[in-house]
Amino acid sequence: MTKADIVNEISESTGIEKHVVQSTVEAFMSVVKNSMGGGENVYLRGFGSFILKKRAEKTGRNISKNTSIVIPEHYIPAFKPAKTFAADVKSKVKA
């Protein structure tokens, strides 16, 4: 499912015009990105959490030059679904 699909579904189910839904979805994504960029996690009760995970410093290999490089400590964004959300998906999806 793409962002356009999400906008279409929300527009059809609520009756709100697509351009209004589009700007709302864009604003939501912008708020999440800015919050996480500022080091803040985003919690959506019943849906999940957008969290920052810390990756420790480690040594990597550049195999083309046969040298070791140090990859510094850094943070990556991650999504952790709520238990109810994960259980709902698990019960509906058949492998």
C-alpha cells in the first residue's frame, strides 16, 4: 500500500476531499520526522510507537581496499507495533 492508496481510502471512507487528506497525511509525517529528528519518540496508543534505536560503535571492513573502518555510534528510526495492533494483524493474515 502506498501513500496515495492511504489517501484514497481515507478520502472514500470519510468523504473528505483528497487534497485535504493528502495535506493532513503529509503534516502527520512531517511532525513524526521532526520529532524523531529532535530525539523524541512518538507514541500512538493502540497503534504503535516510532522510536529511536541506538546503534553502538563498531568496526567494519572495506573489502575493496582491505581496510578496517570505525562506524560511529548512531541512532536509527524504528517502529514498534502495539500489542493489540500486532495481535489483530496476526489473526487476520494467513501465511
